[in-house]
Amino acid sequence: MTTTDETRSPGALEAELERMLAVETFDPPAGFTRRGPIDADVAAAAADPVAFWADKARELLTWDKPFTKVLNEENPPFYKWFEDGELNLSANCLDRHVDAGNGDRVAFHWAGEEGERLAVTYADLLAETQRLANGLRSLGVGRGDVVGIFLPMIPQVAAAMLACARIGAVHNVVFGGFAATAVKERMEVSDAKVLITVDGARRKGRTAPVKSAVDAEMGELASLEHIIVVEAVGAAGLGGQRAPMKAGRDVWYADLLAAADPVCPAEPMPAEAPLFILYSSGSTAKPKGILHTTGGYLLGATYTYRAVFDLDPATDVYWCSADVGWITGHSYIVYGPLANGATSVMYEGAPDYPDYDVWWKLIDEYKVTVFYTAPTAIRACIKWGAEYPDRHDLSSLRLLGTVGEPINPKAWLWYHKVIGGERCPIVDTWWQTETGAIMISPIPGVTSTKPGSATRPLPGYSPALVTEDGQPLSEGVGVLVVTKPWPSMLRTLYKDDERFVETYFSRFGPTTYLVGDAARLDADGYFWIIGRIDDVINVSGHRLSTAEVESAIVAHEAVAEAAVVAQADEQTGQAIVAFVTLSGGRIGDDATVAELREHVAARIGKLARPKRIIWADDLPKTRSGKIMRRLLRDVAEGRALGDVTTLRDPAVMAALATKVAEAG
Ligand code: PRX
């Protein structure tokens, strides 16, 4: 128990948190002593960031061929880092630890949702990775080929990513919560040659067939030659029948490994060789294929992991509760921790199954020292109550982190007090799929924190605030940019250089990266992220585009038109509100709401289901026909309507406001 039941009575906790809300700044907890020195990094990066990164690349990574060129800035924004160097990322994550005598160290303590436990050592992971790499080769996969990965949180997901990296194939991981339609779309646009998936996935005591759902969508894909299937739930989990397999195309993961040679030397890859594509939402319906390359990306993940999580690989146990299908999983479940030789927990299940205390139980069981999660998850835990964490001994924790969205001070304080026992620094880490690695974050043990602020840039990064027309701001509210290239920056959008330049490097020119967030900079140089400035919605820390959801909704035969906006939500940060006009005078009812929500779940995934659907006879449009989402947001959030005179039909808004008020 972290505290007595008395101090944890809900009323007392509430009062304590209220009191703490008045505290603006929290100094590093006295009992926390930083292990890794950081002052020299701060000084070196400030003096010469390029030289700093070159030094770190030599210090932290193992190169097959050392680089002589650090940064090529001849053709911005197409920057190249360490371009004449060669290295292999799986060798950096696996072989070098095994070679150093740490093969027996646990890479992942895997916890299955029905209580299964598995310890995967570095030697185990290396063995599995080599076989799978050879298996992929036997299916014709080579350098530059794209391999899709659609797997739940099972250890094979890490092996799959590393096996691709081992032979120079490019992985394209799709979040396990996405629908098969979204998987197909991502395989199609990336010309994936092979897809690695699973027979079925468990979630809260139920099993959903995955392979058959994938099959139903994947039929016509010309590029896709093979599907590798991990048998995770077996016939028993699928109602008595193993997953369907198509002769000549599909192969069981276990069979592929059994037939494969156990030795697969890691291929030295040019530092700028593509490592992975990760699709993320932008302002149009078409997801953006964010492309990361080998050397720079690994350096970003490796260095920031060390700087931010201050980990001693020999003694710490780290746990990031994200899904590997997001960038957080790529950088801080797989590459950052493994490159540093860390021991991590990988958990298959949900935070509320079998009970609300499962996370805290795991922290106690594995004596987790560093825990990294999302504000939305913390808010859910607050709702469930402090009694669940209080059932367990959380005294092993020394450091806590958050990512994905701004954290509200109340959630920060609860995390600090109830989970961290007031002795753990909290690192609120700001970054993006595009940045590849954490860019703004407190340095634990050094930076004083202010709840709700990601604080200051890490060494080597240059985020800055500018006005709408690009003038630098030293304080106030503005648009977030990054003024200098950094090693783990995205290199382009897959097969779409034009969109890459247009999205990130057109507004302020080719050397200033446009983040897409608005932020405030305070007098101490602390960044406070406000939110997106584009049509991207952040639901529970997951990025979705309004256009993507709209296009899924209008694909329904009953829908004539739809406009999607975000509404502030206590639980999920933002929630999706859809204004929908039905075709042919159809009247929307509860059944139609359910049908539309289901329809969106089937096309994108459950996370994209609108929380509210409002039937609209008409949508507010400008004279040129553009939907004014700003007004819809005002109406959804119950604000007074602003200027409606630019609308083609100003009466539309009044009608909508009445509808929303009626709907409650
Ligand atoms: O708006 C910012 C928000 O999440 C966006 C990036 O989303 P994604 O690429 O999916 O990556 C999420 C995980 C790195 C950002 O543009 N965001 C991320 N972290 C924070 C945040 N907003 C505020 N505070 C954060 N710590």
C-alpha cells in the first residue's frame, strides 16, 4: 500500500488535489538522483547541435561503416544524416547486447490478458528475429520491400519489426485496433509484398477473428504475395476451426520459422535506407505515409530514451502502455528500449480487464521502475478510483511519463500523488510520428516541472514559436515550428514528396518544419501545447483526421453529407461529433445512429466512431461551398455563435443550434 486508506478517502484526495492545483512549479523530488549526466549534453548541443548529434551517433550506435558526413543540407527539406555510414538496426538492438554477454537479460516480460507470462530474453529475440528474417527472405522479401504488420501486443510483433530491419525490408505496422479495411488501404498504398498478421486477437475475455476479416478485404491486392499468420489463439479461440489459409499465399508463422535457417547475419544498411512507414492522419482523408530512415531514427530513439527515462538497463524495469502500432510503440516499446538494452513489460490487454487494477498489479509483480502512459488513460484511472492502485505496492516506481496530448493539471497531480507517491518526477513528453523521437520534455531530476507543460526542448532540438506570419516569439501564443533539422525527422511522405513539402515546409519555407500544433511559451521558456491547428482530432491520444471520418460516414448509402468536428471531452481529450444530412429526406433515429457508428468502426476502427451524431437539414457553408467547421465546433461545445454573415444561408446555424440544444 502506498498510503493509508484514511488519506485516500475520495473526499480527502479531492481536497488535497485541489490544494495542489495552486502549486505552479514542482522541483525535482529530493529523493530522485539522476543516473546519467546531462549537463555536458546540454552545453554541447547548444554550442553545435550537428556536432553534438555526430558525437552521440558514435557513442551510442554501433556502425558497420563509420560515417564521415554528418548532415547534408544541400536540398532542404530533404535532409540526410550520416549518409555514408552503414549500420543495422536489429544488430544494434539485439546482437550487440548478446555479444556483450547480456543474452540472458529479459528484453520483454510479456503478460497475456488471461494471466499468461513469458520472459523473452535478448538471446531469444535474436534467435526468433534471425529465423523470421530468413523466412521473409524465403518468401522473396529483400531490401526496400514493404512488409505490413498487423498484430496485437504479442512478442512476435517486435520480432517482426526487427526481422524486417535485419534484411533491409521496410515495415508498415498498422495499429491492431484498426479495421481490416484500413489495413487493406495501408497495404495498397505502400505496395506491401507480405503481411504478417494473426489468426485472432483477444480483448477483454473475447476473441475476435483477425485473419478471416483480413482475407475478406485483401482479395484483390496485386502487390501482396504472402500472408504470414501467427497462430495466437488457435482453433480453440476461433470456435473450433483454425484460421482459413489460402494455399500458395498464406503460411503459418511457426512453419516458416521451423523451416528457416537459424542464422541470418544482419545486413549493413546505409544510414539513410528507409526503415519504416507509419501511416498517420493529416488534414485530408488520405493517411500520410510517414517515412523514417535507419541511422537518424535510431539515434533519436536511443538518445532520447536514455535522456528522458534515465534508465539503468541492468536494474530498471520499464513499461510503456502504448500500442506498438503507434509511433510511441515503435520508438519507446521497440527501438529505444532495445537499443539501450532495457528490460520492458509488454502487456497484451486492456487496463480494465479482468479488473481496474490490472496495470498496478503488473507494476507490483514486475517491480516496474519507469512507467510511460497517456493522459487519457490516467483520466480513466481517476474515474475508476484510487482504490485500485492503492491495492498494490507501487513503491518500485521511480519515474513516470505521459505522451499524446496535453495533460490537464488535475490528472497530472493525481498521477504524481496516487501513482508516483510524490517521489517520482513526471516527464510530459511532446513529440509526433513525424519527429520520430521526443523533442520537448523535462529532464528528470533536473527540470522543475509545471503540470500541463512539456517544459523545454531536449538537447539537440530546436522547436520554436512563431506568429502566424512567421515572426519569432519569445513569449506568448503562436504556431509551433522546428527551426533546424534533427536526425530522427521524417524524410518524406511515402511516394509523395510533394505532399511532404506542402504539408510541413511550405508555410514558412523549406528549412522551417511546421508542426501543426499551437503552443504558448511562458517567461521561463516552457512550452505549453494547446492543440492542433489543422483538421486533426486527438481522441485519447490517437490522431484522426476529420476528413477521414467524414469520408467514412458519407460512404454510407443513407448519408448525403457530413461534417466532423472535435469537441472537448473530459475523458478522451477530444471526442468526435458528426453533423450528418441524410439523403432523400430520411429521418435520423437511434437505429441510424447505431448503424452509422458501426459503419465507421468497420471502415476505420472503433476509435473513430463519432460520440455524437447530430442530424442536420443543412450544413453551414460559405458562398464558395466550404463547410465552416469552426462554427460547428462552437455549436457542439455550446458556445455563442460568432460571425455568421459569411455564410450562404445564415439561418442554418440557428436551426442547428436548436437541434444541438434539443439533443442535449
Ligand atoms: O498535438 C500533439 C499531440 O499529438 C500530436 C502528435 O500525434 P502523433 O503523431 O499521433 O504522436 C503521438 C505520440 C507521440 C502532436 O502534434 N501531442 C503529443 N504529445 C503531446 C501532445 N500534446 C501535448 N502534450 C504532449 N505531451
